[in-house]
Amino acid sequence: MSLRQIPEGPLRQGYTTGACATACTKAALLALITQAPVDEVEITLPLGEKVSFRISSCSFNTEQATCTTIKDAGDDPDATHGATIGCTVSFNDTPEVRFFRGNGVGIVTLPGLAIGVGEPAINPVPRKMMTDVAQFLTYRYSVNKGVNIEVFVVDGIEIAKKTLNSRIGILEGISILGTTGIVRPFSASAYIASITQGIDVALANHCTEIVINSGGRSENILRKRFHHLPEFAFIQYGNWIGQTLEKIRSVPLQKVTMGIMLGKAAKLAQGELDTHSGKSTWDKQFIYSLAKECGYSDEQCQPILELNMARRLTELFPFNEQEPFFRQLAARCYAVSAPLVPNVKLQLLLIDANDTILTF
């Protein structure tokens, strides 16, 4: 899950995979019951909003029906934007709504998620949305049967490679997600949810030590150093250091190692727990004062005020563990972070643009 810059101007919202699957469930069940094609349906989202979905394909016979729709994530850089989401429905002889995993939908293989091991990766809110639709239609049309719902995603296995699903034990496809049905462009909620889920999975699998890091690049470096830890012990905080530490504080972890690149470290040291460029900037004057506290001369410190990126601090100060500036920078980051996780042994690692790691 890479982080992208937010474009300027008004942004268009979209709809979740769970909302798409619910629309397909309604369309397919209507087609099965009425034996007539369906090209558009209206569903009610969890917060009460009614929205319409165009059905891109609809096929049926007397035994089952299949409908698909194209997911529109609006202006969000969602990995599933443009994906074909579909459902095949049929009846069963119980009063139950049953869920099945079609091609491209993941299977849960690790404990710690809201869905049990061995179940299709269809989250609780989408399950409820689809269940409500199925029960409403069977009641409306006096169908005294249960409903089987098989959700599928075209090319879902390939799409899943662009997500962190495998990290939390969701394999062979994507998750059917959504708590509101709406994708809000560049919202932090989905990323923060992945952080929370990742930590829950680590704990459920008896992990007492995790390594938190800003993203794929720093994680690749850190995994070589912490090769004894399983994949699910590595959690990417992106820009949301504060929310990650808040989650850590609420759970019984014993040791946390934070890997942090210099750009984010410069912000964290000054107390910024959300390091997104739209939320915070590195304060050159603060870093200048930090260097002065270490005893550097005005001549050595003045170039700090001319830098355009914090990662270029290595051009002014040798990047090693004996260099006072980087020791002080790490100490400030620790001073901001450690009080937020008082029951955890916290270790801090600084990482530069050349992938060198300093331990503090």
C-alpha cells in the first residue's frame, strides 16, 4: 500500500467492494426470482444513504443467477478501482444466508481477524448488508428458502498482490470490505484499519515483538535484520505513527522496534505524530536548534536552513551512531514516542536514503 500525494481540487467519493457485492447480490437474486434480466439496482448503505449501481452483466437460469458490477472508487487510489465484482446466488433448503468464496476472494488463514480461519474474507458489515438484501427479497417474493451467496472478483489474486492482505493471512484474493459502503478519497481510515488488523493478527499468533516501519522500502531493509520474525510481525505505519502507537498501547506487546526514515524522523522529533506532508512539515529552525544543542558551530549549522529535504542532513553530518546530531535526533524521537507506549520496550532505528540503519 503505497502513499500518494492528494491531488488539488474537489475529490469524488466511490463505493466499497462490500457495497458492490451487495448490489450484485440484490441484482442476481432478483434475476433468479423473476427470471428477468436486471441492469440497475438501488441499495441502502449502512448509514441510510440510497445509491444506485449499474449491473455490467447478468445471467440466470432456474437454478442460479450471476451478476457483476465495476467498482468505482471515485478519486481514491484504491487497488480495486475498476475491478469486476460479482455474485452468484442460489437457494438452499435452510432458513440461512450462507457465504461462499468465489475466484479472487481471499480466504482467512490466520486468527486475529473479525472472520474466522477458513472463512471467505468477507467482512461482517458487507455480510450483514448482503444478508439484509437476501432476507428482504425472499420475504417480499414469499420464497421460503435460504440463500447461497458466492462472491467473486475478476483478477482478484493479482489485485491482492497490491495490498497487504497476505501479511494478515488473507490469501488467494482480496477482502470484501467496507463499514459505511463509501470510499472517501485519500481517507486515512482504510490504512489505519490495516494497521490495527495487522497488530491483532500478530497478537493472535502469539507474537510479542513487532517491527513498525513507514513502508515497503524500509520494511525490506528491516526484514533482513529481523529475519527471525514472521512476516506478520512487520507493521507499516505509513504516516500514522500516533495511531499505531495508540493501538500498541492498548495491547500486551512486549517489544516494539520502530524503523524511521530521516524525513519522518525530523517531523516526529518535533512532536508531529502524523507525518503526511499535508499535515506537517519539517521545521528547519527546530533542526537547526537541535544541531546547535549538540555543540556544532554556526558555520556547520547554517546550511540546514538551506536544505529542501530532511534526508539531505546526511550531507552535513556523517550518518553514524557516534555522530552527536543523529544521536540527538533519535533521542528526541524516542522522547516523543516512548511515553505513548509506557509498557513496551521501545527501540528506535534511523534509516537514511542509502538504506543504512543506525540503532539507538
